Amino acid sequence: MKSMCVLRSFSPWFVAAGFFAGFVLQAWAQGGTGVQQAPSAPQAAAPPVGNSTSLATQTITVALPKQPWQERSEKFWATVKGVNAGNADAWKEMDAIVAWVAAQPFARTPMENMDILGAYFVPKQGVEPTLPWVVANAALGWYDALRFGSASGRDEILQNHRFFVRAYVLPGAKTTGQFKQFMTEHPDLAQQAVAKGLSFAERERINPHYEVHWPTAYGLERIICAQGGSCEPPKAMPADQWDNAWAQAKQRVTNYYSVPIEKPK
């Protein structure tokens, strides 16, 4: 998602949807024989346990309950695997995913969108045209994490999953290098992309079309629950503090995508 159309002074939402739809459809029409492979999913494990008189330890894999969006994400990566294997049914499913994204660019969670961007659109279209969409999802995702996630969940999202730079890391080191090069050599274009992405996110955050509680799928709380402990979700931020959370999210994202950019984390 170079730009496929010239943005004029239309309604931000219609500009966003129209631009994204045009980008998606042209990117898909360009074809290709495959998309990026799924990243390795980190396994959640309990602390080592064992006989107190023995040096032997045992790692226990905890079966964590999945939220609907996580099951949808797993299905997406299975589709990617099928596409790379040349499976005709997988290509049909990918066609359907692309059509859905074209029609509803924010219908999936920000984490899912980062994966879709990184698996298909960034390798096809490059850094500049995809950056507004990466920024929009970064802002929305961090806003959700501040409102509904726990401290450990936010750490997991940001560090383990490299959320802010995920779409430029998934395609590999070459694309990550191109991202860093663009940000340092074209700060004016980068700033414009950041502003555009935040404007897309501003409208979506008022009336979101996806599961905003997705950050509750991360953090120590779900591991404690799976081990028989409390299953209470993280305490949500009071609604009267959401505007402040949005200001924090925008500032965090603006700072991250400002130049000079360091090694992506």
C-alpha cells in the first residue's frame, strides 16, 4: 500500500478508504508468486519446575486460550503458507482477504494489519506508500494497549512482537534497511506520511471497526489464568482518560517515526 492516486481535500475517511482500496487492488494485480512467510510465534512457558532435590528441570508449555482475532490471524498465516506452496484454494482465500482489506481497511486489529502489510504489501509496494498505514495502525494499536492492556502486555507487544516496526521487519533485513534509509534520507516525506497516517487513525479511533480489546491477549495475566489463577482481564482505563491516552499514543508514534531513526526495535 508508490501512491496510486492523488489525495485532495476530501473527507479524511473517504480519502483513507479510497486510497487504500486503490493501493490494494493495484498491488494484487501486479501479481507475484508468493508472500512473506509467517514469523515464528513465541511459545509461552511456565517457569521450570522439578524435584527440589534434583538439578533436573522441566519446561511446561501452557495452552493459552485464543481470542477470535488470534484464530483469524492463524488462518491468515496458514493461507500465506498455502500461497507459497502454490495451493489454488489458498490463492482464492488470499483474494478474499485482499478484497476485504480494500473494502474495510480497519476491519482487522492493528496487529493483524501489521502482519498483512509486512507479508504482502510492503514487499510489493515499498516503504513510502505503506508508511501512512503502518503509522495509522501503530497509533491505534498503542492507543488500545494503553486503554485495555497491562504493562506486561504492552511490553510483549512492543518488544517481543516489535509492533511499531513489524511491517518492515517481516519482509527481511533488506526491507528493514530500506525503511531506515527512507526515514533518514527523506525526513520531509516521512513527516508527511506520519501526519497522513495519524489523520486516518484519528477518524477510526472515534468509531472503531475492529476488536479494540485485542491487547488483552498479551501479558502475564493470560498465563496466570491458563495455570489456574485469576482470569480477570487487565483493568481498563476509565473512559474519561481516553483522550489523554490518544494524545500519548500520537506522541509516542510521532517520536518513534521521527528522524534520525535508530535500529528498529
